Amino acid sequence: MDDERLWLVERTYTDKGLVSLVYATTDGEYSVQRQRSMNMLRQGAGVTAATEADPESLNPVEDDETRDRYADEATRMAEKHDPDATV
């Protein structure tokens, strides 16, 4: 099975020096969370507009409001950015 493309929908900075990134499908049905260190990001490992993930590793988005928000943001990102663009 081919990997699924997901788009950046949420970025949260923690007090532990981490950045929590949430990527979601354009329908908002599925998401995946990734964590990056602030140091890693400062050294040039930027955050991309999209990522690829194995469909079996995706988490269903249960909340209707969150699903709608993720769908809107993922669609907006897909329309405005190349998948590999740093955002």
C-alpha cells in the first residue's frame, strides 16, 4: 500500500524545547503527530508543508470540530504550498 500524504495543520511549542507538529489528510479524517527539537529546527531541519506516512500508522480524528478544522487547514496548505516547501 502506498504512503498517504498529509499536510501540516498544527504546530505547538512545548516548554521542553520541542515542537509538536500535526499533519492531516485533506479530508481531516486522519492525522499523525511528529515531534522535533527546537535545536534540530535551528540547525536547518525545517518543517515541511507535507509529509508521507504509512496509512496503518495514521490516527483517526474523532472530534467533528477538529476534523473540520484539520480538513480546512490541510486543504489550504495543499493549495498554497509544494509538499517539500519549508513552512
